[in-house]
Amino acid sequence: MQSAILFFLILALVLVVILIVVTNIVIVPQSTVYVIERLGVYSDTWEAGLHVKIPFIERVAKKVSLKEQVGDFPPQPVITRDNVTIQIDTVVFFQVMDAKLYTYGVNQPIAALESLSATTLRNIIGEMELDHTLSSRDTINSKITAILDEATDKWGIKVNRVEVKNITPPADIRDAMEKQMKAEREKRAVIFKAEGEKQAAITIAEGEKEAAILRADAIKQQRILEAEGEAQAILAVQKANADAIRLLNEAAPADKVIALRSLEALAKVANGKATKIIIPSELQNLGAVVPAIKELLTDPAGADADAPQQ
């Protein structure tokens, strides 16, 4: 009987030991670390993997994520240098680099980061006027990031960047800004329209100028071609006359032949409207051609009158 009781006691003890060991096996997931305390004092930082905790002596004080985290903080009232109260809300992207400092360096690190962000934002905006604030988001982001990153080093936090989401001025200033923007848009529209009309006028003038130049060039080329044609015609006539004279000189014609050619020319002249013909003295000596000359000098009207009688 006693041996059976002893067996059950040993079995129960073994089961309890197994249960204690199993319940103290800790698996740390990826991108996470566990801060371990032993008897209330920091002991170790467990990274991803399998770990065994000493029962009743060690405990997991804090589970810390090493992933980049986003702190989306509510809008903060901020006064600019020209005494305008605006609402600015920011987003802080940060990452825990030292789990021990993050656990023991500051109480409620997220709230501390939010308060530090608001204070830094007020200091920066307080040195800027409203217009500069609205147009300098990149400057504000870089300044806040540098200040927060340096201030949170002792908390084991690295601030990667800070983004200003919205800058909201008062309603009356928003109305004035909208009116100013509308006026600027209308002004730009007028300027663009004037520039367009100017460019159109310039284009038309340039087109007319090019057309006038082309017309002048065409007239010039036409006149040049006409002049060249006339010059070539004159040269051709002169060449033909020169060739005729040359051939005549080479042939050495007799005086009678020359006289015959002269009479042919006189016949052509007599066919015209002229009533007087001057006969060269050289032809007067040719008695044989006098009847022909008389026939040429006969009035054409008389010939026409005799025609019906035949």
C-alpha cells in the first residue's frame, strides 16, 4: 500500500516537473525581443528562437517589437511668428534599437515621443511665419526628424522620419487664401491668354513674311528666266545673222544676185501700207529690172479694179 502511494507521489512529482518545464519554454518570434528580469533585476534580452525560463526566478518583463512603428499623433495647436494659430498633425516613423533602454529608459515611451514631437513642433513653427510654414514642409520634416532622433537615443529609439500631414490655418485665413489663389489663377489665365494671342500674332506675321519672301523670290526668278530667255533669243538672232553673213561672204555672190535679193526685200516692203519707196542708187543702174520695179510700184487698187474684167 505504501509502495503504491509512493509511486503515485513520484509520478505526480514527475508530471509537475514536466509541466513546469513545459510552461517555462519560451519561443520568441521573428522581429521581436523579450526583456528578461531575474528576481526583479534586468538579466538578459532574448532574441528570436527557443529559450527556457527559470521557474519562479525569471520572468518576461517586456515584449518589444523591432519593426518600424508609426506614431500617428492628433493635431497640435501651434502659433507662428506672426501670431497665427494653426493646427498641425504629424506622423512619426520610429524603430526600437535597444530593448533595454526602451524598457527602462522612459516610462510610456510612445506618450513621451508624442509630447516631445509636439514641443519640438511648437519651437520650430514659432520661428516661422505662416506663409513660410505653408511652403516649407520639407524643412519642417527634416528639422523635427533630426531633433527627435537625437533626443530619443537615450530611450533606445531611432526616429527614421517625420511627416507633417496637415497644416490647418483659421477659417478667415483660409477664406483669404482661397480668394488670393482664385485671383492668382485668374491672373495666370489672363497672362496665358495674352501669351497665346501674342504667339499667334507672331506666327501669323512670320507666315505672312515668309509668304511675301516666297512671292518676291518667285517674281525674281520669273524675271530672271524671262531676261535669260530674251538674252538667249537675241544671241540666237545675232548668231543666225552672223552665220548668214559668214555664209554669204564665203559664197562671194555676184552683184546681180545681191540685187535680186534686194528686189525681194523691196517686194515685201511694197506689200505693206507704205506709198513711197526709196531705191538705192546701186539698183538704178540695173535697167533690166526697171519693169519689175514699175510693177511693184503700181497702185494695188488699180490691180484690184482690173481683176473683174478678166
